[in-house]
Amino acid sequence: MSHAPDSSPTAASPSAAPELSAEDAAPLSASYRTAPRVLPIVGLGVVLGIAVAGLCAVLAPGSEDYTRASAFGYFAMLFAIVGGLLGGIAALVLDRLSLKRSQNVRLVRRDEAGAEDE
């Protein structure tokens, strides 16, 4: 006895849409916003801090106790940390602003068969 797939017309076809209950058909509400990416903003703060460190190392008067390269290294570490912190604060402020500009949208459930027609 072999088990062949049922090819009778009474079998459920894959294109038949399932019936939605009243609870599933009710529209849902959601909040939509575009949040800023934190890491690029913090990275930009670090890069700007290192650039400021380069300017400080070049424009500062030289000393016999240390070289310009060691001054740049010290300033780069200091200003990179400060720039990263300022970038993080800027990302936090931008995130809070995006919360204020969020929009409420209405979600409606669609069946898969109806989505193919459009």
C-alpha cells in the first residue's frame, strides 16, 4: 500500500487564504521612528578628537623633555576619550529628539494571497 499525495479537488490548495478571526483582523497601533546609529557618531567624535590632538601637537611650542610624537600620543589618547564621550552625548540627544518626532502608524494584517496580487 503506497501513500500517494491526495490530488482530489477537495484537498486544500496552498492559495486558499485562512480565515481571520475578529481579533486578528483588528488594526494594531505601533510607533515608527528613525533612530540614529550610535557607533558612527561616537567614532566621529573619536576621529575629531585625534585631529584636535594633531593640531595641538603641531601648534604647541616644542620642549626638550619630550618629542612632538609623544605629545601627539598623549593628546590623542586624551582627546579621543573626550571626543568619544561628547559623541555619545550627541547620539543620546539625537535619540531623544527622534523619540519626540516618532509617528504612530496603524498596522493591518494581510493574508499572503492578497499580497501577491499587488
